[in-house]
Amino acid sequence: MNAIKSTAPTVGRHHLKASLTALTFLSPHLLLFAVFFLIPSVVGIVSAFTDWQLGKPMVFVGLDNFKTLFFNADSQYYWQLRWGLGSTVLFVLITVPFQIVIPLLLAVALQRKPFGHRIFQSLFYLPALLSIAVVMLSWRYMFNMSAGFINQSLGLGKLNWETAIPYNWVALVIITVWWVAGGNMIIYQSALASIPQELYEAASVDGANAFQKFWHITIPGMRYPLTYTAITSVIAQFNIYGQPLMFNAGGPTTAVINGFDRRSNYVLLMYIFELGFGRAGGNPGMASAMSLILGLVILLVSIFQFRVLKANAQ
């Protein structure tokens, strides 16, 4: 009995030392997590319910910011939310299907191991390694109205891709899909390699053609990677910001309502940044409220996607 009592403090000190050692190694990550994610997130959520001018203390206003965003048509913030969210949703609806279909077709084609398939795989994936600045500067030159490769090679004259509607949207979709498709392609290649070849051989014996094999074997065998890439692609494209900013700074004015200009490619994150930090800055509280709405939209869309795709996969 005495031996058990004597070893108890030793065991306790050992666990305490192990815990302190683990905490020491974790502390740099925990500190960075708190400084750059946890604290800004809490401040952002709290400020959404305040009237906050930079350099001045927050004034709690409850749900007034959200009432303005949803119901006050005389406010610029009401129109900014409608226009920004509308442009963002439009971009998501156009871009995401291409982000799934094109990488999938590339992965299936490369699975057949054509001549030079390793080189093509590297070329298709290379854009995913580039920064957005490199991507946009390169494509802006190619879409240049006077000397761009696109206009000259396709004989389009002096088509202004930056201001002509809907060509500015077409350009942004092309750039984005080219930039991000390689990542999804790699995921699909890994998924294709895990599908048993015996299934394709059995289907061939039963007389199935290539499309039937693809639809009844390949697609069901990739339901989880497809679900993952669909959800992550939607989340990523709801956060679009750099492409329209660097391509045409939000595009031309398409309408004026209540004295407020609507611009063709001005997405919600651009309005949020302008409210919080740009030339129209001075209302971070309203910008935070818009951010919360955008986050809620992304969450609801992701849940809906997951439930639909999961139901179809069963």
C-alpha cells in the first residue's frame, strides 16, 4: 500500500512534465492561431453588431446593420449586398461545373497513358502552382484588346475583354478554370487508379460501350472525390476577389440605382474590402455584417451540396 502511495506523486509529475513538454511544442502554433485566426474571427463577429468607425470605439447597435442590408433600399449597403452577392453567385454557378467536368475528362484521358502523358500531366497541373498575380498579369496580356494573343489568333479584331459584357465574365471563367483545374485533376487521377479494372473487363464482356462504363463504373467509383471537389470548389469560388480586381477592377458600370453605380464584375468580397479598408472605408461594422452573411450562404450551400451528393451516392 505504501509503495502505491509513493509511486503516485511520481506518476503525476511524469504526466505533468509530458503535458508541459507537449504544450511547449504546441505554443507557437496556438499563438499564431489565436493572433491570426481566433481573435480576428471573434472581433469580426462582434463588430457585425456595432457601428464602428476606424479609430473610434465600437457602438453596439444590435441587428441594425442586418436590417439595413436586407430592408433599407435607400442605403448603398443594401444595393452593395444584392449586387455583390448576385455577381458572386453567378460566378460560382458558371465556374464550378467547368472545374469539375474538365479536370475529370483530363484525368480519364491521361489514365489511358497516351504518348507523353507525364508531360501533359505536369503542364495541366503547373498553373495551380502559380500565384494569382502571375496568372492575372499573364492573362491580361493575352486578352489585351490591341496586341493580345486571343484576339489576334481568333480574328476577333479589337474586342475589349475587360469592359465588353458578357465577354468579361467569359474571360474570368476561362482564367479561373485554367488556374485551378490541375488540382482537381490530380485528385481524380488518384481516385481512378483505385477503381478495380475487373469491373471494366466484366462490363466489356457484357457489351458495355465506353460511355456506359464511364457512367455506371467511373462516376459511382469516384463519388467521394467528386463530392469533396464540388464542395471545396464552391467554397473557393464564393471567395473570389483577386481575379476581377486584377483583371478589370470590377468592370464597367452597368446600372445606376438610387445614385449608386452597379459594376459588372464587382463581387461581394470587393465591396467588403472597400467598406473596411478601401477608399470607401470607414464602416468595418457593416463590412463584418456582409462577411457573416457571405459565410452563412457558403455554409448553407455546402450543407445542401453534401446532402444532395450523399443521397445520390447511396
